Amino acid sequence: PKAAIFVRAYDRRLLVRLRDAPVSGVTREVMDSAVRMAREAMDAVGVDIGEIDRSEAAYRKQDADRLARQRKLGDLSAATRQQLVAAGETWFPAPSRREGNEPG
């Protein structure tokens, strides 16, 4: 039989490993819970619902673009900060100490 397969992926690592798997859908636990909590926090401090929606959409688009690059190569480091800058990415987290940026 041709059954549809749906997978619950704990995180991005598992999702990248599933890139060639014949699945019909994947739910990302960490991503979905993080977005839900961010929405609740923004609402709790009075952020307008329209701004919350725009923030979520922008975050999900950035994440989807980065994930697409990572899945294509099967490599979580395929979208390092330097590669994002080179690709013209305009928003990304501050560099970590591992990337050679010591405080002070």
C-alpha cells in the first residue's frame, strides 16, 4: 500500500538527516514550540498582533531559506554566519565566541 508517512522531528539535525526520506510531512518540535513561546511572550508585553504575525513570518522565511541550504548539502554548517553575509543575508544572530569574536 502507498501510505503517507508523517514524522515528528525533534530538531534541525534530524530534519536534515531526513532530506531523502520518502515522508509526506514533518513537524519540527523545537522550532514549533519556540515560535509558539515567542508569540506568547510578545503578546504578553503588548506587541501588536500584526507585528507578531510579521515577525513570525520573517523568522520562518529566514529559517526555511537556511534549512533549504543545509538540506541541499546535508550539512548543518552549510549556512554559517560568513556564508549568510556573503549571500546578502540581512538578519542573523550575533556571532558566537566560537567564531572568533571575543568580548571586549
